[in-house]
Amino acid sequence: MARSERARRETGKLSKSGTLGIVGLVLLLGSGLVWAGPPNPTPSDGGNNTAGGSGALSSNDTGFDNTGFGYNALFPLTSGTSNTALGASALF
């Protein structure tokens, strides 16, 4: 009789740990796939200008192929071509 009681206790332990494993797996898989960062937050415009940061390339009217990242990067640029600036107020 003692042996069957011990077997029942062991089965209960396995059942509890199996339930915990299944719950963990469901939570892991239910969170969705996240393999990388978000998509490109600063797509290029029609003139292939790409800006990231508050005020970056905000004065650009007719320029093309410019890239500015950082606060006010290439801010006063209105018609330049193929310029690149990185950092706060770069090439301001």
C-alpha cells in the first residue's frame, strides 16, 4: 500500500510541473513573434530624402538624396543634393 501512495504523490508532482511548463509555453508563444526592431520609422520621400529626428530636413523644398538624423539635422537646407548629417543640429 505504501508504494501506491508514493506513486500517486510522484504523479501529482509531475502533473503540477507539466502544467507549469505548458502555461509557460502558451505565454511564450502567445506573445507573438518578435525577431527584430520595428520597421523603418523614417521612410524616404519622393526625392529620396530620409530624415529622423525633430526638425531634421524640415526646410527641404527641392533638394534630393539627402539624409539627416538628429534634432535639426540639415534644418536650413532648402535645395541641397546628396548631403548627410548625423547628430543634434548637424550641419545646421
